[in-house]
Amino acid sequence: MGFLTLNLCLAAVMCLPFAISDSYAPLSTAYIPHISTRAFRRPLSHAKRMPCGIRALLEDQQIETAAITIGDDDDDDEQTASTSEERWNRRKQIAAGLVASIATTAFAAKAGWLGADYSDTMIARDAFMTVLTSVLAVALNRGISWGYENDIYDSKTSRKITHILSAPLFIVTWPFFSERFGARIFAGLVCLTNMYRLYLAGTGDAAESSLASTISRSGDKSEVLGGPFIYVCLFTFFLLAFWRNSFPGVVAMTTMAAGDGMADIIGRNFGRNSYKWRFSDGEKSLVGTIAFAVFAFGVTTAICYWLIATGSLVSSMTLSAMATEILVISCICALVEILPIGDDNYTVPGTAALLAAFWLH
């Protein structure tokens, strides 16, 4: 039962990141009435030299206006507190659901349903990594949302930053999970939690309003259930099917994440006056295509090197031969991305996985 006790302890840790963003909200609104009334007190000091009747009338009008303002502030405070409480309750539900899922998966691992020789230490390790990566995923989203909310970049850029970083940073943590088959099940819980968060964001739930704003191009929450939701679904599939033991899943997701994301950012900022592909949608440029190939190659090669160095991925190829094959795959996927055939959310990772299965070993 030691692993169940550990999961209960991890539950407290899981709740912390969801509490941070709202824990100080009441303090920020408590002083609004004082600011409003102070603004109405200042003109009275200049009215002392007025006739008594005018001065009394002015005072009554300002007091009435101040009362209305304070009433509006109180309504805003109540609405803010209600939204904050709703957001906090939803986040507690998400955290409790994740912890319950971890406990259930740990029970299955202990019972031998996820493979033999799954020791308590390995189960605790995988449970801890699931919680840690979930917390890091929330922190990543908070950081990207902060940049968008402070007008450092627009919603299109924040969407692509999320697109670029999510999969590669998660894959970097995979070597810290155990070597057992069930480790991929634990890691999959992180993806399932993110899928649920995206569903909430796409349906307008207040708990994920910042997530919806960050990854929607036009501010329409329903966009979250399009490309971003497909992204996480595909990532979950490749994770469960291939994990870190073979190239197709890793190559597919890093190519899609880094290549497609950087093609959009570089293309929009530096490819406006460059050559446009006539057979595409008229917006994809040569500069963006080159950026796709370069960044897909660089990130995919770095991730594969990392997995090989940590012993998670075994390859019979030399590093130079592997890098050459990845470069070719990246260039082919860059061309697939500009073709007006199908949805590149499927065609790009599908092409990368297929070529990696044949060329990388």
C-alpha cells in the first residue's frame, strides 16, 4: 500500500499550481471602493469658496455618484469572486481526477496488469513523474498566457509557441519514467488531462478561459476543439503506440510541433514579401517552408540524440547517418505541409512516422 500512500501525498502537490493564480484575487479587489471615493473627494476641496447652496448641491450629487460607483464596484467584486470560486472548484476537480487516475493506474500496475516485475519503486517513480509533468504543463501554459495577456505577442503567436514547446518538452522528460510497459500509461494520463482541459476551454468553461485565449487565433473558444485538440489526440496515440522505444512516434510529433509551428511564426514575420507557393492557400511562403525544414530537423535530431544518450532509444545507426535521414524526412514533410491536400495536422505527422519507420532503426 506504500504506492497508494505516495499518491495521496502527491495529491496535495498537484493542487498547489491550481491555487496560485487565484489565491490573492480578493486582496486586489478589496481596495476598489476606497480608490473610487477618493476620486470624488478631491473636487470638494476646491468647492469651499462656492456659495453654500451650490456647494451643498454639488456635495449631494458627488455623494450620490460615489454611492453608485461603490455599488458597481461591489457588483464587480461579487462577479469576480464568483468566477474565481468557479475556476478554483473546477481546477480542484481536475486535480482530483488526475490523482484518482494515477491511483487507479498504480493499483493496476501493482496487480500485474501492466506487466510483470513492476516494483513499488518503479510505480512510485512513474506516479511522481506524472504529477511533475502535469504541474510543468500547467506552468508552461501560465507562462505563455502571461506573455499574451501582457501584449508581448498576439494570440496567433501564443498558439504556435504552445504548439512548438508542448510535445518536445514532454518527450524530454520520458527518460525519467521507468523502463516498464506501464510507464507509457502513466505518461498518457498527462495527455488525457490536457485533452480534458482543452475540452473545457473549447466549451467556454471559466476554469480554462486563459488557455482558450492563448491558443485561439481569433479569440473564438471553439477553435480550441480544432487543431489544438487534434494535436493532443495524435500525441496521445503516438505515445501509447510507440512510446520512447522507437523512432516513428518521436519523429512524428517533434516534426509536427517544431516544423509546423516555426513555419507559421517565421513565415508571418519574415515571409510577407517572399515567394508564395501558388498551389497552396496563398499564405504559405518559401521562407516558412525553409523554417519548417530547419527547425524540424534541429529539434527532432536533438530529441533523438537525447533519448539515445539516456538509453531510452536504441539505434544501430551512426549519429551522422541518423541525422541525414532526419534531414530528408524534415524536407519531405515541409513539402507535404504546403500541399493543398488533406489536413496538415494529419498528413505531416503521418508522413513523418511512416518515413521514420522505414528509414530509422
